[in-house]
Amino acid sequence: MIGEAPDPRPLGSGIHLIPVPLPFRRPSWVNCYALESDDGVVLIDCGCDWEPGHEALHTGLKSIGLGEVPITTLVVSHLHPDHVGMAGRMKQEHDLQFVMHARAASRMGRYNDTPAFAARERELARVHGVPASYLPTITPSSERPSFMPQLPGPDAAVGDGDRIPLAGDRFLEVLHTPGHEPSHICLRDSLTGVVFSGDLVLPRITPVVPYDEEYDDVLDDFLGSLRRLLELRIHLTYPAHGSLIERGEARVEQLILHHLRRLSEMEKRIAATAMTAWKMVGVTFRPNLSPEDQRLALRETVSHLEHLRLASRIRREDRDGVFWYRH
């Protein structure tokens, strides 16, 4: 997903894809979806708040013939800046209804507090074995990036099973699918059966499952969300990044297998020798990760180790303020 975003295009049944560039190397764009409704356009995700993204979104709407149609609703899949960053600006410009899962409303304070985020990242790195000399490198800046302005809470908070109306009796069914982020939702189109999977199911990469201090077992949440999609027998799937997925169910099975294998590998390593999560990052992920990727890899590693610990497959002990995992 490196390089220029593809062109906007209609996908059929009143659904349109608008790839919007992001101010990152990876992922380099987010898939925004414009759905025709009785009142105007329902938009799924909006990208970061920066000029190239803003221009691409509105130019894309014009190119698919929706430039003069009002955007009445913005539904955001989860509380990450590459999905929600431009929501405040879109709300001001279009007087639309900003919709997210109910958990997003309660977590907006965390999203808006960058210094507290940096402090949490530093403390998590410290207690999981990152050397003191490396903490400044792996800790993100407490200065808020310009593409991530502070946001108001959503106008409407939806829950699992709620319906977002489209045209006639057509609707988007809300599927609460936490794991990648606690407020994450997928949306299922009642007419076509297409699932807008956000960051839960991606075509070529495995979504990050970052440890979250407010929830005991985010990996269990993530696996449960994937298994729920299996039960729904999803097929055509529209992800938030990358190409469209023809066989959603098969991709979900791949993702579940990936995490089960990783859990097994980590358990075997812990059986051989006690390790910190930081040491586990070094033997699990590819070398030469950027500090940002190391930070994400650490959070994901902690989510896996805590899943094993909560299942009583490994144990955790505190050694002078640093957590070590052992058999």
C-alpha cells in the first residue's frame, strides 16, 4: 500500500470508492466509501485532516457525479486519525451528522490528549523491558500533529445491531468488532451483503492488534470479531486500506490462523526461557523496524502475551518494575 492512490470509481449498487491519500508512508491512503441515500451521501471514513486528503475527497466526489449532492452522514469505523482525523472539518463544512460507535464518545478525551498518550506509551515501553536509553526514541512526541486536530464527540452514537438508513428500506447494519480499536465497527449493506470491514480485515497485511490498558484481552476481542464475520459467511468485503477482497471469509480464516500461529510460537519461546515483551519483539518481527513500527510491534506483542497469560498458558512476574513472562 505504498505509492499513489488509485482513481475514484463506482462499485455498483450506489456505492463509490474514493481513495484518500494519507500523510504516512504506510498506509499511504485510506479507502473512503460514498453511498447514495434518500437524503444525499452517506460517507464511510474521511482520512486525516490535511490539504491533499481534503482535496482528494472532494475532487473524488465530483468525479463520480456526487459533487453537488449533500453529504448528510459521516460514519467513522474507528477512532484512529487516518479514519476520523478530518471529521471535525467535514462537520463544519457540510453540516453533516457525525456517527461512531458509543465507545468512541467515551474515548474521545484520550484521543484528544496527546501528552497523556505519549506518557502511556513511554510507561508501557518501560515496564515491558525497553532499555531506559532507548525510551526517548520509541516514545512518540507529545506535540500533536497538524493532521490530527482535536475532535468533538460524535453527534450520534450507534451500537451493535443498529441500522443506518440508506435508500428506501436499505440500510447499513452496525457490527461492533473491537480488537484493532475498542470502538471499531464494520458495516453490512442490507441490499448487497457487502461488508465494509474498516481495519478489521485487510487484504495484504495483518491489522495491528495493540494492547489497550482499559481492556483485559484485546486479542481475544479481535479474534472474536473475526469469528463473528466467519459466522456471517461474508463474501465481497470492502476494506479501509488496499484492494477490495473478493473472498472475505477466506481472508478472515487466514488472519485467525496467523494469530494462532504467533501465539503458539510465543508460547514455545517462553517455555524455553523467560522473556520481556521487548525481547519477544526482537525475535518475532523483522529487523530494522522504524521506531514507530517498533512501538506498534511492542503493543501487539503485549496483547499476545497477555492473551496467553489470561488463558493460564504462561505467567508474568515483576522483576524490579519490569514484566517478565515465563512458563
